[in-house]
Amino acid sequence: MEFEKNKELLNRELDQFNAILGQILPRYIDLMHKDDLSEKESSELGNIEHYLIEINGKIAEIKYKLDHDLFGETLDYYYQVKEKAAQGDFAAQKKFKQLRQSFKDSLKDDTFFNWN
């Protein structure tokens, strides 16, 4: 299945990204706290900081896309099904009941919304 391959690949790449970031951040923090930076260290600090700002922007873009596409599409679908259910569509009524319960469970478990 294509999804399983993509899931595995994405998980591997996220783990690799996290590992690399785990090497960069400690060096950045060390340089930030060092009192007397050499010219080479000062340049390295600037390069790391610039790169981390760039990475932060990319992460924010990914998070925005996930939050808005996932949440927006889910709610859009929910209200489309709700409207069909209100018009008497039996299959939509069944689906709407499932979606409503799923949302209720997600809200109860705090798994649907990420307030950060």
C-alpha cells in the first residue's frame, strides 16, 4: 500500500531530522553561552542561527498546513455530512453519528486540538 510506504519513509526522515537537529542545537547553545568567541566560532554561531531560523520557518509552514488542511477539511466534511443527514439521507445520518462520536471522543481526550 502506498500510504504504508510513505508513512515509513516520512517517519524515517523525521527521525533523521530530529537526530541531526539534536546535534546542531547543543552546539548552538554552547556557542551562545561562550563568553569569548573566536572569529570562526562567531561566524559558526551566525550560520547556525540563520539556519535554525530558516528551519523554524519551514516547520511553521508544515504545521500550518497540517493544522489548516487537516482540521479544515475534517470540519468541512463534517458539515457536509450533517447537512445531508438533516435532509434525511440514511447513510449520511449513520456517518454523521460516527463523526459526532469521533469528535466528541477526540475533544474529551484532547487529541484533536493542539493549542500550541
